[in-house]
Amino acid sequence: MREDGWNFDAEIFPEDEEYPDLFGGEYGPTDEVLSKAESPLDLIFFFMRRSLWSRIAYESNRYYNQPLNERADRMYQKQLDGGKQTTREEVMDNETKKHKPIKRFEIVRCIGLLVARMLCPHSRRLADHWATSTAGAVPAGTFGRYASKAWFGRVMQNLPFSNNTDPRAETDRA
């Protein structure tokens, strides 16, 4: 290829052939999309429907619960190694009480905060958005009015888009 460029096999890639099933109708935005185009929020909700947010919230909660036993075992062992007298059931109860199921409006809020970060980027840390004093170009308390840092971290930590126990999860690393 370095010497004579791209060489296509004419039998595999014939020239000027009509490709079957190639769309030949009208194209462009539909009237429904154009009616939403004035509002970025309406446009986002047009393409990212309520059912998508519900599915992401469902998968996030499942993602949290799938490795719960293994996580509780590790926490219990760590507490035993540290000399704390506790039972595995207490550790499991504390962990499940600490976690509140993620709701779909929380997913929307979290994505909104990520979009806000994209619109107000800075080279420092994400945590600067919760700073109590101005940090560079980020005004003080920007995200704190909408979500606590712990809540945001919990949602982001449990934000998958698929089931980890699906057999395809072992091979699909895209």
C-alpha cells in the first residue's frame, strides 16, 4: 500500500454499482424534531425518552445489587482485620440502609450536571464544582445547589448501561 496506494479487488468492490436497500427517499430532520429545535432541553428529551432514563435507573440499581454479597464480605473482613467486633449481617444491614435506590429523575439531574460541567470546563478537579469558594472560573457552590457531592458520586459509581451477569458481558468490552 505504501508504494501504489489503495488497491481494491474489482470482484469484491465493483465500480459504480447500485447498492441494494440503500435509502433513496427524502432525508433531513422531521417536522417533529424541528418543532423541538428551539429548546435544547426539549431536543434532549425528544431523543432521550423517559423510558431510557427509567431503564438506566433500573440497570444502575441492579448494578449496585449484583455484587452486594461480595462487597459485604470484603467490608466485613476488613472490619475484622481492623479489630472491630461486628457480624456480617450488621455490615450488610448498614450497607443496604446507606444505599437508596436511584430514581430516573436523579439520572436526568446527574446527566444535566455533566452537561453543565462540559459547558463550564476547567483543568482542575470535578470536586471544584462543590467548592465553597471560587476556584478559577468555577463560581462557588455551583453544583451544591442541585446535588450533594456524595450523591453525585454514588450515582456515577453505579451508572452502567447493561447487565453484568449477561453472558455477553464476559466478551463484549466495547
